[in-house]
Amino acid sequence: MPEAQDLSRERPSAMVAGLLLCRAADGRLAFRARDVVSVEAWSASARSPHARLAFGFSPQPGRALVSAEGDAVGVDEVAVFAEPSPVLATPALLERALGKSIAGFVFARDRLWPLLRLSEFSRFLATHEGPR
């Protein structure tokens, strides 16, 4: 029987401080605060996609997280989480999911949150969204 896959993929986790914890419908998302240059109002007329689409819900007015590159994602709620948190590695099965936007997972406020790369997630939503 072949040996099991090498478990060395379980790299020591990095730490991150300064997260934006977001809600989109019944989903939770986290972004590094350093990747967000502004938080603005989001409406259906906005050119940026809404994270609710990733959870199968229609967009609703909320907030938009904007990156330095100008990519943006709409969310329902945003909260700052400043406590240092370990970043758990992305499982190999999910490395290419959501346009390679999953950077790992963080444990904050007694829950596990997917940590997403803002620009990659915005581009993924823009190419996979339905009508807004």
C-alpha cells in the first residue's frame, strides 16, 4: 500500500493582527485590514460585486471594501478585529477555490473565518456573478 501523503503541508501557522470581519447574508469572511484602503457605501449601482453572491443570495446595500488596486467587494457588515490570530493553512482541496482567493482560515470571536485576498475575491465574483 502506498504511503499516505506527506503531512508536512501542515506548516506552522503565521500570525495576523488587524482583520476586517465581514458578514454577507449568512456567511462570514475575513480580510487583512492592511489590504483595504477604504470602506465605502455599497449599492446595487456600484460596479463592484457583492459577497452575498458567493453564498447564493441577492446583493443588498451595505459596505464596500476597496483595495489599493481599486478592486472592491460589497458586504453586509464590517467589524474590526485587532487581536493577533493564527492563520491556519488552506487545505490543498481549497487552494484553487474562489479564484485562489482563500489565504487561510482564522479563529476570531469563537468562530472559524475564511481569510480571503480582497483583489482575487473581487475578480472571482466579477467573473462568476449573476445579475445584480
